[in-house]
Amino acid sequence: MCGIVGFIGRHDAAPILLDGLSKLEYRGYDSAGIAVRDKNGDVEIVKAKGRLLNLFEKTDSGKALHGTIGIGHTRWATHGEPSETNAHPHISGSDVSDATVVGVHNGIIENYGEMKDKLLRKGYKFYSETDTEVMVKLVDYYYKKYNCPPGEAIAKAMVRVRGSYALVLMFKDYPDEIWAARKDSPMIIGICDGETYVASDVPAILKYTKNVYYIGNMEIARLKEGSAEFFNIDSEPITKELFEITWDAEAAEKGGYEHFMMKEIHEQPRAVLDTLNSMIKGEGNECKIDFECIGISDEEIKAISQIYIAACGSAWHVGMATQYVIEDLAKIPVRVELASEFRYRSPILDKNGLVIVISQSGETADSLAALREAKEKGVKTLAVVNVVGSSIAREADYVIYTLSGPEIAVATTKAYSTQLVAMYLLAIKFGSVRGHIDKETYSYYISELYTLPDKIKKIFETKDKLQWFAAKFVNVHDVFFIGRNIDYAVSLEGSLKMKEISYVHSEAYAAGELKHGTISMIEDGTLVISVLTQPQLYEKTMSNMVECKARGAYLAAVTTYGHYNIEEVANFVTYIPNVDAHFMGSLSVVPLQLLGYYLSLNRGLDVDKPRNLAKSVTVE
Ligand code: BG6
């Protein structure tokens, strides 16, 4: 959940490290630091509490540090509050001048307490509250105890710790090298023009190279200027395949928008179209959903008895929305699970079931663990992910890649929308293979999906109205989102957007459930936002709105053009285009994304990097 970078080359390292960290700040932004080794082999460490900007200022944008080898880190605190002392890099000694090992880490060392006690008994002293300082000192301990090469010392520490880590270390005795090790937390290594980069994620090095190595679990790497060697936990050399990244550097820039979130909201039509085109082949009525690249056969699809969807955050909301679509089109029972609950519930899974794990980053620890739980139980797994080569993608039996490109804003928008589309295609494909959808209906659904990009663009025309509404409610405290069926699932996402980036307490409720308790919270002026896009449930939800109005609620509604009678009940209405009811979630979510954005903006908050959150949570 932190961002780490490393560099060895001919250029001064500090500016490159800071630039890389600025591209990873969505992973954690409560403190940061860099360590640079100069030509005399001395290391200088600079750390700063708060945003990366403070580190830029402290280092004069890196110009104050000289040396062509260095490591850096931007933090999302787990052990020890955000502070300069707890910020990374951490050292093996009490002072950098006598530090044998300097390191940065992303992940959690779960048994760090036990290791710390061991090291205290060995005379080590600690200056921070972090698990990372313990890991760096543990490596130092084995390095000195066995007088062994860095790789062996790291391996000895790895087999003794539990948890997750992407670790990047510099050893005093090896001034021209950087060492890296990984278990569960993401890490990539890039080489370009004789210079070597290591980072938590692609955006950090995309500017320099598109050719990357993915270091595997329990693997170690020795990085030198322009080269990388890989070893397994027994220090035996291993070869790695070089992957080419399809994204370009611009994709990780704001492209003229004030915030990444607004840019990514506006990229949804393109992202949805790219994702459709990646899995639909042929023209007109000959269009076919092609799952060949996914690797699941029609026979396997016919044999599926049950689908379990496991995910976190907004990805879980995609599961909640598409369970209705899969059950209705493919006639397969669907259970949607919170990944963090799924993994510890030792779920009873049907052997002929399919576990679908949805994740933008492909690195969310709980979702990765849910995938492993399913594999352990011998159930087939399918991942819907946005990041090529991510852990969940590499460990799943089948993978559907969404094509939303790099998503930088912590609150997801375009990745959410491409996950919806991927799951729609899965529902139609499974439904047709299992004989529940005839040829004509199949073509109809595909043609409906291809209307989504333009219809999303149409919704952007209502931005001003939503901006006005957000300004009106800039000081709102409690908000209720209500809806039925897919509208309820979209309400969950709308409510999360409001909480994530505007810090407004809001709850989403199945509209029919409100009267069984929560309606007691509705009083004069309480803002209730309703989503009504399901034709067969429109009247039902209207009645629930009327129940709220009777208690003094201020009613806002998202519904489709043509339903103008809603203005008799609602105080504010924003209309969206129509599409087949199964796919309405892709349109009704857009006004709610914009509402969350404008409310955050009006409240003067950091839209892209909301407090206490991170883009991908790689620890439990
Ligand atoms: C949170 C992100 O950390 O993780 C959310 O802020 C996201 O936007 C959730 O929905 C799950 O992440 P992922 O990468 O598994 O989809």
C-alpha cells in the first residue's frame, strides 16, 4: 500500500526517484523518503512527513542529493504513526554513517514483534515503531552472523518472517548494487539504456521503459547498472521473461484535467469501448463474444454449477450489480462475497463452481487470499483485473483483462465501468453457451452494449446541473441512497464515492428495506438519493421515495428520460439515457461519480488522494 522505487544508472538518482514516487503517491501519501549513495559510497537519507511535496522541497527537487544509485518510498502507515522517524528508508544501525543495510518496504511483517524481541536480545536498538526497521535489521543480523552474500542474508530473513513484502535494499559493502525481494506485494523491474529501475507499479517507470520483469513470489533480485539477476529462495539463479507494457506514459498524466478522477470519468466511453472490442469479434449480427484468450472452454462453461464473486470495495459493488445479470441471463446461481470475509469463513464451495475475483489493481491482499482459498479448495478461478501481470492475474486459472488503462485516482471510476462490461460479456457468453440466449437476443445484447460509450458521453452534458446540486449540499451530513435490484447495487457505489472523497456519512439501502428500521433516521431535510432505472421496479421505488418524503426528506433521483412523473415527488432529478435494463448500472453510476467529485471539490478536499485511503491495499 506504499510505493517503492529504486534506480541505478548514469544519471543522478534523486530526481528520478522523486519522479517515480510522484507516480506512485496514490498508493500512500502520509510520509516519504529517499536514500542516495554518492560516488564515495556514502549514503544520504532525507525523509519528510506528509505529502511528497515536502520531500521535493527538502531536497530542492532532488538537486541537493548527488549519486547515481538510490531507493525511495512513499508511505501508507501500518505500524507507527505517520512521522519522519517512521518514514522509510530504514537503516540497520542507529546512524546512516554506520549502516550496513538501508531499505524500503511495502507490505506487513506480521511476526515483526517476535523478530524484534530476538534482535533486542542480540543487542540491536530500535528508533522507530515500524516492522520495516525490524526487517532491515534482521537482514543485517544474518548478513553479519553468516558473513554471507546479501542474497543469502535476505533469504534467511525471508524464511523466518510471515507477511507480505516488496523489499528494496542497499548494502554498504556492495556500493554498485541494489537488492530486491518479494512476497505477495507487487514489484516490477525495468531496464533501459543501461540503467535499471525497480518499482511497486508501472506508472513509476513507464516514462523510461516499457520492458519489465515481474519478480515472482519468494524470489530475490540483484540489480546492477543495466542488468538484473534473479534467484530463488535457495539462492539458485533463475531466468525471468521480459514483458512489454501496453500503456504509454501520457496515460499516467492528467491530460489537462484538474484531477485524475475527472480525467478518468471522461475516459469511461473509451475504456468501455476498448474492453468491448477486446472480447467481441466480427461485424453486425456476426459479432461473437470470444473467450479464447481467456482460456475457458464451452464445455467448462456448461459444467459450472455455481458462481462465487469475491472482491473488495467498488469491485465488490460490481459483483453486487452483475449477480442480477448473470443469474438472469445465464441462469447460474451467484453468491457475492466480501473477500476479507470469504477467506476466513472457510467457505463451502461446490467443486463444479467458479470463483470470480474482481480487482482493478490485481494486488489487493484480501482478494488475492480469496483466490488462493478457492484454489486450495480445488475450485476453478477467474480473475477480472486491469493490471497485466499482477499477482491475481498470474495466479488465476482464467483471466479477463479490463482495458481502462492506468487508474491513478484512489476512487475508482473507469475501472469500475470496465469491470461491469466484462461481467456483462461473461453473463451473455455463459447464457448463450448454456442455451438460455438465442442468436437474435445475443446480437441484441451486444448491440445494446455498444450504445454505452455514447450514452455515457451524453450524461456528461448534465455536469453543470450536478455541480449546482453539489454546491447546494456542500455542508450535508447524512445521505441515504436507495434503489432496488441493480439500482440498489449502484446506490452502494454512489454512497461509497460520497464517503471516499467527500467524507460525508452516507448509506445505501435496498429501497424496500428502509421501512424495516432505517427510515427512523429520515427527518426534515434529510437528503435521500434514489436510483430508478429498472422498469418493473419503478413504481415500487417511487412508493419508497414517497414514504421518505412523508418524513420530510429532500428527494433527489437518477432515472431515465421519459419518466417525468417523478418530478411530482422528487425535489431534484437528473435524467440518463435508456439502455437494456441489465446494463443500466453502467449509466446510472456516472451522475453519482460526478456528484461525489463535485462535492469533494466544493468541500476543498483532495479528490485524487482522499485521507486514510490508498489505491490498492496490499496488506490485510
Ligand atoms: C481500495 C480502493 O483501496 O480498494 C478502491 O480505494 C477499490 O477504489 C478497492 O475498489 C479494491 O481494489 P481493487 O484494486 O482490488 O479493485
